[in-house]
Amino acid sequence: MKKHGHYCKVCDEYKANEKFSGKGHTAHICKKCAALPPDVRSAQMIENKLLSLPWRLSKEQIKWLNNKAHDKRPEIRKLASDDADEFEDLLLNKDDEDEDEW
């Protein structure tokens, strides 16, 4: 089913057309989120990205995740390090399975 409205990448919601300013449409940021301070807006975008990571990560995504595990913001650092640990466990389990096959 097609989603109605426009997607805001800060609050991770689909909202009505009226909730976006002229520049907000292209930037995918609603008026409410555009009014937030840049550091808060950035933190929310990173949290949304961390919470919606796919199960298979590219090399760039792994590098980004490891960089965020050393972020100066404690909430971002905790989320990223938890995700990094989870993905490391998945990779280790996969490597163990591959070795068992040979």
C-alpha cells in the first residue's frame, strides 16, 4: 500500500503536505523538526538510522556504525555499540558455520 504524505527523516514519520515548508520537501524535514536545534535534529536522525539498520551491512555501513560507536553523545554511542556488538556476534556465528562446512 502506498504511503500518503511526505516522509520526515528526522521524526521518521509520514506527514501531510502542509507540515512541510518549501525547502523541507526536498530536505525531507517537516516544519516541527526544522525548528529543532541542529545537534538535536542530527541526533534524532542518527538514532532513527541506527534503529532501522538492515541485517546485512555493507562495508560502508559497518564503518559508519563503528564510527558512531565512538560518538561524543552517550545515547548514540550506546545504541551504536550495542548494534556493533550484535552484528559482530552474527558475523562470528556465520564464520563458525562456514568453517564447519569445510
